[in-house]
Amino acid sequence: MTKAEIGENAGKIWHALNEVRECSIESLATKLHLNETDVALSIGWLARENKIVFTEKNGKTLISNCECLNFAFG
């Protein structure tokens, strides 16, 4: 896998996360027809650029697009 392919897959993941609030690595791999290693590499790219956040639910790590999060204070 080249850096260009990782970047291309990162773009696919970014757009997929714009469609859903949050998603697991497994679900992203299925949705985008990629293997989990390719998804993980691209998620690392997005995480390094502070484009995504990680949450834990029911023992599973979920990925969200930072722009899709709603914050409420108070």
C-alpha cells in the first residue's frame, strides 16, 4: 500500500463518516469494500490530521468525523 492509496482511502472514509454519525472499523471496511488493515492505516492518517475522534461503546471503538459531533455544555 502506498501513501497515495492510504490518502485516497482516507478521503473515502472521511466522506463515509459525513453520512453517519459514527462507525466501527469493521463497518467502514464492509461499507467501503476495503480490508480492515487498509481502513486502520487511513484512520491513522485522519487521526494525525485531527479529523476524527474515537469513542468506546459496548467494548467497541467507534470513529466519528469531528465536524459531525454536537457539543452541549451546561
